[in-house]
Amino acid sequence: MLRLPRTRKGRRRAVQVVMGLCVLALLPSTWMFTAADGRLRTTADVPRTQVAMVFGAGLWQGEPSPYLARRLDAAAELYRSGRIEVVLVTGDNSRKEYDEPDAMRAYLTDHGVPDRHIVSDYAGFDTWDSCVRAKKIFGVDRAVLISQGFHIRRAVALCQEAGVTSYGVGVQDKHDETWYYGATRELFAAGKASLDALFEPDPRFLGPEEAGVARALASAR
């Protein structure tokens, strides 16, 4: 059983320790919000940018989850309005039976984005990996990032650290159980994000450079 210090000095020191731990816990989130400050937009006012990145958000029976579908809807809207030229879909394909990028590609083509203007990153296992691979593998220097509102600041902060000048579009969703789970998860994910930004680890899988984005941009012109 936890016992409080008996002396006034001891209690004061305990309060100071607790306050210090609280400050340390909030530092990652503070960094994340500061790094993304001024870089969040809507589909209507985001700067015209050649490439948009859509981060994976799970599949339901092989199809994009409702959250992922809304991210893809935003990308298709940006494409139709001429604000982007190419969509880079980045997600998990670590198992043969689970293929986020191909499901994302199929959804986009069904919603009016030509297949030749879509590029797939099959090793976007987390946000940091996706950002680093966008820069080092696909040669993306500037991008519009698309995700849910609770995730978009972390995505922008990490891609900025990875060398990709980024603007974020956070799609809106009803605040259901999934939304609250995602928002709560971000409190813990901010800690890992700050460590990724500090130590800049290599992605789980890096591999050789690919010209997919360059080819897609050339065909768009």
C-alpha cells in the first residue's frame, strides 16, 4: 500500500516529483502539436501539391475500414479538384492475406482516380516508416497527408522530421468507440513518435529506391 510522506518536506518533494513526471509525459504531445502548428488544412484550402499520402487504417473483410474509406474519399476529392496529381497509398502488407495498399488502390480507382496516378507502398508498417520511405524510397519532398483528425498532427510532425514538407488534412468522423480509442492511443503514440524523431531509426524495411512516384507524375502531365 502506497504511503504518503509524513513530513511536510517529504510531501512537498512528492508533489514536485509527480508534477515533474506529468510535465515529462506531456512533452511529446507538446512537441507534436508545435511541429504541426500552421500546417493543418481542409480539402478546400490545402495548397496545391503534386503528391498526397494516405495512411492505412485497417481492412474489414478485405475492404477499407470506414475510417480508411473516409481518408480515401478525401484523396479522391483532392484529385478531382486538381489540388493533387498522384496518390501514394502506404500501409501494411506483411501477410499475404492482408494487403492494405492494394485495397486502397482499388477503392481509389472505383472513385475516379486513374490507376496510373496511384503508387503503392507495401511496407508502411507505421507512421514513421511511411514518412521515411516516402522520402528515401519514393523521392517525395512535399506532400499532403490525409488521416483522421486525432492522427494527423503526429503524421505531419513525423514527416516533417523525415524531410517531407507536409500539410495535413484531418478527415472528420463521428465520435464513436473507435474514435475515442484512436484519440486515447495517440497519447501513448506521441511518446514513440518523439523517440522516432529524436533517434531517426531506419524503417523496418527500407529496400531500394523506386521511381513509381516520378513515373506517375510524368503520366499526370
